Amino acid sequence: MRYPKVISLLLGLVLIGLGGWGVVNALLNKNEVQPTLAAGSFLQLDYIQEDAAFVSELASAHKQASSWNAQAKLAAISIRFDGGLDYNFLTRYVYVFQAPEATTNYVVNNPRVAKDIRSTYDQSEIFGETLPEDIVQEYLKINFTQALEIVEQAGGSSFRANHSGNYSVNLLLMQPERDILSWVVSYQSKSGQDELVWRVNAASGSVELQ
């Protein structure tokens, strides 16, 4: 897996807030649980209602990236919530694109986050020497809201209750070389002393935790 290099580099770009080797250890120790995917989440985010918006916004990002390179393909999505899990706490939502033979990555900001970001990065700034696989949308069946619901049921809600708004939640969708397309979901205290990391299979919804 290539998570350590990618995560440390994305940290430098303020695209993702995960700790590198802690994530690797979490992902290597697999404890799979089949989630309940019922409607009516106790979150203020409804993954069924979110699905159409997720697809539409992703299509819009693809269109914007195609103006940069006609062969642009999605390489990653990075999302961050600070202090809560509804749209009022959404502080980052970006798409990272790559293209064959291109020496830069193109980053598109989701319009829900009113924030100016740099649009182009040298590939090594984000992914280092090894590029991730292009994300095949056929395998992207779990959107970020659904991934959050799954993780909340797996223990995320307890983490939030124990940190009383003093936390951040980061999501990274990526398929490292020879690995499975997944949402890596990290719950962190603002002090950085406490962290739990899950990986949710983006096709099946199965979840793994250290």
C-alpha cells in the first residue's frame, strides 16, 4: 500500500489530516464488519438524499478538470469536518485529478466550501513517485455520507461523544496501486493525542479498523 507517502504529502498541502504510519497500522490489521445500510441515519447527513448531489458535483468537477486536460481522471477525493458532522462543519471538499503523461495534478474545490485553493500541483507534491490508480466510478458505490454512517455505527459516534466537538473527521477516497478503492476515515482529537482510523470499501461497504 502507498498510504504513508500520500498522506504525509497531502498533509503538507492541507488536503488531508491523517497521520501516516498510524493509518498504515490500522489498515494492516483487518477486523471486517458488515455494516447496516438502512435509511434514516441519526446523522444530519442522509446518504440516500446525498447520493444525487454527490454524483452531480463529481460530474461538475470532471467537467472542470477536462478543461485542464481532456484525459483527466479522478485520483482522490479529500473531505474534512471540524467539530461536527453536518454541512455547517464542512471545511474541506476537494477532488484531485491526474492525466496520462501529465506532470501535474489538478485540484477542484467543491462549491460547498467557499475557499480559494491552488488548482495545480506537481505530482510529487501530492502522490510522490508512485501514482494511484484512476478511480473507476463503477466501483464507487459508497458516497462519503454513507461511509460516515458506516463508521459512526462502527465506533465513530462514541469517539465524537468522548471529545465533545473538539475533533476533526477526515475522509480520503483513493485506490493506491494494487489496493482496493476505499474511503479512509480518520477521527482525531484537536490535541492530536487521540485518533481512530477506519477503511470503508467503496464498493461493498465493509469496514476495517485496527
